[in-house]
Amino acid sequence: MQSKSVYKVPNGKLLKIFLDYDSKNKLITNIHITGDFFAYPEESIDVMEKKLKDTLLTKKNLLEKINSVVKKYKIEFIGLDAEALVEGILRCME
Amino acid sequence: MKEQWRLLKTEDNSAYTNMAIDKAVMVSCSRGKVPPTVRFYTWKPPAISIGYFQSLNEEVDLDACKSLGVEFVRRITGGGAVFHDKELTYSIIISESNPKVPKNILESYRRICGAVIKGLKHLWIESKYSPINDIIVNNKKISGSAQTRKSKTVLQHGTVLMDVDIDKMFKLLKVPNEKIKDKLIADVKQRVTSIKHISDNNVSFNETSDAMKIGFEEEFNIELVNDNLTKEEISLTKKFERECFSTTEWNYRR
């Protein structure tokens, strides 16, 4: 199933998520994280998108996965954070 | 004696060339081949640049770009879509190890924007920094910036609006909701300004760049020395233009 969300991060930037997911098993099959936010290093978001594949679409699982990538690649967000990213992804399912 | 940095003035380049020059200077600086560099430039034809993370199709009306003769390019920096028309664009490229630029990213935005604010002062315009990446005059945006860091080198580029055509901008940029487009345009007209709107006369690129030059010199306590791209930078520019910024793969990657 394909879905899109547009989420204005409180005190932050505009996040647009394009999500393909397995609606039966609630697993991410493909994701594009877009928007006018800043993330350093930029290439880490490409890694984030790959790592999120096959992640269960629950708040807990998404936050764990995102935080682990943030920690591993020392990602610094401006206008976005891990919680907002989870919120944007989950809004695709509303 | 003051530290000497390089000043490049490269007017009227295409969108691909402009983004390729910034990247070429960044690579050259990271290799220790050139000193910290400030560049002032313009775009010919006018162009839209989108942020590294933005979706081109989502943000830009490509048919409108074609019919209005406007180019488009993806930047290597994050942030939002910008319509580059009647403006001075600046870039600053400097090693992360240079103590004149704070290590902290947000603090470095403030510091570099400080140079633009001082430059505007030399055009009799009082402005202030508006975090994260804007400069405002009477609560209206006159400048926006975006920064990246690669190979221990900082690149920040940004706009200084000399004039602005919001109606044309909205012909080129897509809005999330067409039904409220008129209201959105009215809102943006209230929130954006330019040197021309404030000073009520046309200020040329050269006058603006002269003021910005002083602004950067004052903020960083340095001397800017006019120079040109090196042979290596020209070669890198051509390479990045050909292999990156002009390609479908790069511009449509999101």
C-alpha cells in the first residue's frame, strides 16, 4: 500500500513522508524521507531509508530503529528529530 | 596583519554551474589548496534550487519552469526551495578547524549570518538573525541560508534579496493546497521583503556585493582579496556539473 504524509514539525520544518507498506503485516517496504529540514551528514538519511525497510510500523519499533541509526551515524538534525520522524511515518497510516 | 581570505565574484552562471562551483571550491578548500573563500554570485537564467532532501516533483512545477525559462537544480545543502532571480547569492567555504567559524552548527549559522547583517547595515538596512537560517527586517525575511559540512569543511550559501516577485515564485513552486493558494501568496507577501522594497530604489549587484564584502570583513576581522577560480577548481566545476548537477539521477533522486 502506498501513502504520503505531510507533517509540520512543531518549531521545526516541513516533513513529507512517502511510504510503501505491507498493510497485512504492517511492515515498511519502501520509504522516502523528504522535506526542508537539515540533517548532518546528509547521506545518513539515505542509510536511514534503507534501514527502515522491513521495520514494524509501531511507535516503539520505529523509534528504536531511528535512534539506533542516529546514534551509529552521529546524525545531527535541525528542524526535525527522531520523534517527529516517527510521527510523520505513522501519519501515513491514518 | 589581518588574515586574508579569497573573494570570488562570479555573476550570471547557470544553476548547474553555480552549484558545481560551490562544491568545487569546497573540495579545493578541503584539500588545503585555497584559503577560506567567500563568493558572491547571480543566476542566469533565473533558477529554482531545492534542498537536498526535497522531492523535485513535489516542490517544483516543472512545466512552469520550462515555459518561463527557469532552470532547476538540487543543492548539496538541506533546507527549502528557493527562487533565485533578483538577488545576490553568497557562499562561504572554510575549514571546520578555522576558529573563526564555531564548531556548533547553529552557532555557525548565526555567525555567518552576522556577516550578511553587517553587510545590510552598509546599505542602511537594520536586520537581525532569525533562527534557524533566516535574516529578517521588521519581521520580514530578506535572506535565507543553508549549510553543509563535508571533509572537515563548512559550506554555507544563502540569498540576499535585492528584489522579489512573489507572484512569479508561486507560478514555479507547488503549494500543498491549491484551494488556499491565494491566501498563501498574500501571507508570503507579508512575510518577505527585499532591499528594493526597503530602500525604495534599485540597488545594483555591485553595490550589494561591495556592502557584503565589508560585512564579511568586519564580522570575521579579515581582508577579502579579489581572486579567480583556480585551474583545478574550473576543472572540478566542469566535472561536478557534468557528473552530478545536470543529471536526472541527481535532480530527481527524491
